[in-house]
Amino acid sequence: MVKLAPLQPEHVACFYNWLRDPVAIEYSMSAFQNLKTTQQIDDWFVATLQQQNCLNLGIYLAETNALIGYAGLSGISTTNHSGEYFIFIGEQAFWGQGIGTAVTKQVVHLGFTNYQLNRIMLTVSEPNVGGVKAYANAGFRVEGRLRQACYRRGQYHDKIVMSLLKSEWQPQVATAASPAS
């Protein structure tokens, strides 16, 4: 189905259309809401690839090696053994096919095994029902809510805080090859 591998500088071109698509970025991170020009997207992408306490992986179709999104862990704390999960599938044709759950499981596996994390958390927009379902299917539990923390389409909505602890995690065979560290 999909595989994870490091993003490369030439992959920025895929993000041009994705980040200019209001449907694709509706429930994504707030920074995406303001990236409009090619230069802004280039600058964001270069900074993303240079982040030291993050794991940034491309989501590639296993059959064609086409990039369809990216996922990983940000804010990795070696002191607290924690990080924050993120995923963005820019190619809408691949939404609703279980890719989000599969990728989430792969990144969680990397976080708990390769990075020795104890806790992985995330926030998800409450209206993003597919995202909430994918995270729950990967083992995340609702921890709380950030009231009216997100503003989209002229309305505020809550962000749901979810987490998964290593002690709760059940290692599963990855549905696709995981990248080597």
C-alpha cells in the first residue's frame, strides 16, 4: 500500500498544489493556512527538512513511489521521552482508504522502538471525523479537549487531544516497510 521514507528537497513541488488546496489543508496545521506563494512553501519546506528534533517522512505509494503526503513526529524530547504525531495526506484520492491508520501505526512503531519514546500525543480538529477514527484505530485515546482552539471557515471548533503510551501500545506487524534509521 504505502511506505515511509525521508523527504527529499525535490519533493517540495508536490506541496505546491496540496498547500494551495483549501479542502486538503482545512484541518491541517495553522501554518498551512498562510502558505500561499511558492517562496513561502519553499521556505517552510527547507526549514522542515532541517528540524533537528523531528522525524519527517514522506508517504509514498509502494507500487509507484509517488509521494502522497508526509507524517512523523515533532517536538521529540529526549528528556521527557515524548513527541507529537502529525500526518498530512495531500492527495485526496487516497483519503478514506485506511492509509492514515496504517501510517499512524508505522510512525508510532518507530517512535516507541527507534526513538525510545514513552508517550506520543496529537491534536486533531473535532470535525475531522476520519482523523479521529484513524487515530483511535491506531490505539490513541482521548485525553482532553482544547476548546475553540481552531478557526476555519469563519467558525471556531475544538481540538481533541489524544495520546498513546508505550505501556498501552501493542506492537503490530507494519502493513508496509518502515524506513531504516
